[in-house]
Amino acid sequence: MKTLKDVKKGQSAVVVKVHSEGAIRRRIMDMGITKGVEIYVRKVAPLGDPMELTVRGYELSLRKADAGMIEVE
């Protein structure tokens, strides 16, 4: 299973599923990360956390722990 944290800087991926529950799942989905949406990885911090993403035309920073819950293809 490939997750969003495995996507390298400059690459894009399409969300397959969000593997979390409750408030965390709701928060991720409220940020616009839902099944079928394309995510572009703009930057990754020097120590790897957080990642800066482009989702639905806006920039978003996401921790690697949260990115690991998002399955992509």
C-alpha cells in the first residue's frame, strides 16, 4: 500500500482511501482530502516533517503521521 508520505517532492498522487477514524478522519476530509482528489507535493521540510501540498488549488501543510493514513495511487 502506497501512502501520501511515500510521494516525493514534485510528484502528484490520487487519493484512494483515508485510513483513519473519528475526529482525525473528519479533519483530513474537511481539508479537502477525499477519494479521487489529486494531490501535488510542493515541498518537504528539511527534516521531513511537515509536507507542503497543493490540494484543490490551495496550499496545505500536513504532518507525515497524517500523510501515512492517506492511501494513494
